[in-house]
Amino acid sequence: MLGLSLEKLIVIGIIAAVVIGPERLPRYAAKLGELIRSFRDFTAASKAKAESELGMSIDTAKWNRQVRRYDPRTIVKDAWTG
């Protein structure tokens, strides 16, 4: 998740609470939730449109496996162990 650990997310949340303030924080959190939901809906609609136009289903799990094969961390780890 973009290199963010749970501790970093907590620190970012605390800083946001201090900077934004407790009065406006729920409003901004709701806007962030709406933004995430709309992005998920957009990606799902885009995938469905691509599948219908291509006439076949898109296997994202297979694609993710192929992308991970070219991940620099995986390549270095394989080089060290093999």
C-alpha cells in the first residue's frame, strides 16, 4: 500500500487531526470515503467495459502474478537465494 505501514498511517492521521481540526475532520473523512468509493466504482466499470468490448474476461490474479515476477525485490531475492 504505497510503502505505508500501520504506524505511518496512524501518525498521518494524528497530524491530519491536528492540522484540520476536530470540527472539520469528520467532513473530510466522509469526502475521502466518497472519493475512494467513486474510484472503486470507476475501476469496476472500466473493467466491465473492457471485458465487454474485448469479449473475454480479464483475469487480474494472473496479471498480478506476472507483474510480481518483475518486481525488483523478487528479482534480488531470487538472485541471492538461487
